[in-house]
Amino acid sequence: MPAGPASGTKAGMTGPRLTPLAAGLPASVPFTGPEALERRMGRRFLARLGANESPFGPSPAAVAAMAHAAAEAWMYGDPDMADLRAALAGQHATTPDHVIPGEGIDALLGLIVRLVVAPGDPVVTSDGAYPTFAFHVAGFGGVLHRVPYAGDRPDLPALADRARAKAAKLLYLANPDNPMGSWHEDAALRDLVAALPEGTLLVLDEAYAEFAPEAAVPAIDPDDPRVIRLRTFSKAHGLAGLRVGYGIGAPPLVAAFEKVRNHFGLGRVAQAGALAALADRDWIGTVRDRVAAAKDAIARIARASGLTPLPSATNFVAVDCGGDGRLARALVAALASRGVFVRMPTVAPLDRCIRITAGQPEALAVLEAALPPALSEARSVAGT
Ligand SMILES: Cc1ncc(COP(=O)(O)O)c(C=O)c1O
């Protein structure tokens, strides 16, 4: 029997002829953006503390370089990204053949999955880990195996065991971790690499590396074919809206990106901004200091309401609300209704926490005023 018209299409017209894979996917975004929440609420947030952006902004040198490049934006960016690749290689003491820039870690994750995961292929991650990886795995038909956190950190031995048991093509790990802000140190990470089964590629997402203690950023030979590490300009460099990230890996893997990447994806303004940001090391030091002060302030504000801030190697603090997911969800909503945007982990027991990004003093003052009444409201909503 011929298929009838898809719902929403007129009789006699076909709907979009999606692949079976695409047709079966939910039309979901990994995160609802704060702008969407603002449109829903009909007003702007007073304190944007939920997306782990850097409200301290980009380096003034990067802003100047982007302004200059804006007038030249009639030209496509260099599809080889040669200057940026060379500068990144210099910073990481490697060669441009080991570096692949792209439109943020999010886009690079999609390319990695596309390159490595065929429909039905197994991959492994932590249950509650950064969701964009899982989003791309679903999009390419991979089968995701999730390993619970242990003590608010990804469970490295269990991840390696699961990768072996499932013959996983990829193992995704964010270190430092989002959403918990926790981290593993050098020895544990090197043990993980040593324990990787043959054929498993470790995707080591280091979005927050600039905020982490040195020991949390392991020395890994860039020629090691078992690992690709990912960095971004969205966090410490304050350029989340620009969309620039990069991978560091062995040249055969880096070269494979040429097969699938959007060659003109990194625009002229983005390349110029990233290049200038990279050169301004002092700015990163300034941002680190401000983030550390903001995290101290968040911890103080949380404790004043009887909540428990967790240690963080990132630009945010996971705050244990002392209840379950219901209480944290009610608190996220109660804060939003008072103009404060924060997010929370999605799975138990991590979802006992809310996650607050290091903000400017003015935004933290809004948080400080909003938290006590929001918490009372949340407790009554959650019945705790
Ligand atoms: C662990 C992790 N990876 C990647 C990203 C996104 O990075 P990008 O902006 O480079 O796509 C985030 C942003 O929150 C993150 O927390």
C-alpha cells in the first residue's frame, strides 16, 4: 500500500524524505538556550549564570582583531586555517598536522562521531556527562553505553571496562567534568589511556583545561593514536559566541577531518579573533583570577543558605542542594522566576545539585538576593 501524505503535508505532496535514521530522531536540542527561556518568560534574565560562558569577555586584543576582520568579512576565511593551526601548534609544542580547528568542540564532536561511528557501533560515556556527545551519537546511529559516575566524578576504571566489554569505538570523557566541575589527575588519566582496549579512541574533552590545576591536564603524546583532545575558545577565552574550538591528535586522524568537515565553517572573523586571543596570555591570567574570585563568592552565597558548594576545576560551581532532583529542579525554576539563569545535572544522584557559572559581581549580587527566597519556594514546591 502506498504511504499516505505525512502529517502536515497536503494530499498529493510528499513530506521531506528523511532517512529512516533522521525520521526516527527526536527534534531535540541538547540544551534549551537562555534566549528560548527568555522568550518563553517574556523578559530577560538579570543574571546569566547557566551556560558556563565567560562574562569577563574576550581579550581586548581579540575584540580589536575581530573588528578589523569584520570589514574584510566579504572574503571567505582561509579554509586551511593555516595561521590559526600554526599558532595552536606552537602553543602545544606540536605541528599543524596535529591540530584541527572547527566550529567549537560541539561541531568537532559531531565530526569525530561521523568519522568513526557507523549505525549500530558501540560507544561509551558517563551517565549524566556533557550531552552534546550523546546527541551526535544518536544522530549517526551509534549505540551509547552509559557508566554511572562514582563520587561525583566519571568512573575511569569502569569506563575502560565498559569500553572493553562493548568493543567501543569511542570513549568520551570531559576532564574537568561538566556538570560537576570535578576532575581527575594525571596518573589516573594515564592509567585510563593505558587501559583503553585496542580500537577505542578516547575523546578527551578539555573545554575547561585553562581553569584546572596543572595536574589535571596530562601530558599525552600528540602522536598517540588512542587519544584526541579537544579545547575551546568558548570558556577562558570568552568567545562562546564566536564558535571556535580545536582538536589535537595524531596526523592520520587529523587528516581524516578533511573528508567531512565544513571547509569554510570557520569564518574570517572567527579565525582572526581566535588568533589574537591565543596571543594574549595575560588575558587568560586575568580571567582565571576573576573566575577564582567569583567561585569563592558563589561558595559563600551557597553556604549562607545552608547549601554545599562542590570543589571545581572549571568556571562554574556545582552546588549540592541537599535534596533530590525535585528540589534542585524547583530551585532552578524559582531562580529563573527571579531573573537568575542557572542549570542543573540531568541524572541522579548528580541532580541533587544546581550548576552556577562564575559571573560578574553584579550578577552574583542578583544571585545572592534571589537565592534565599527561591530556596524557600523550592522547598515548599518539592515538599522538603
Ligand atoms: C565539556 C564541554 N565540552 C564542550 C562544550 C562546548 O564547547 P564549544 O563551545 O567549543 O562547542 C562545553 C560547553 O559548555 C562543555 O561543557
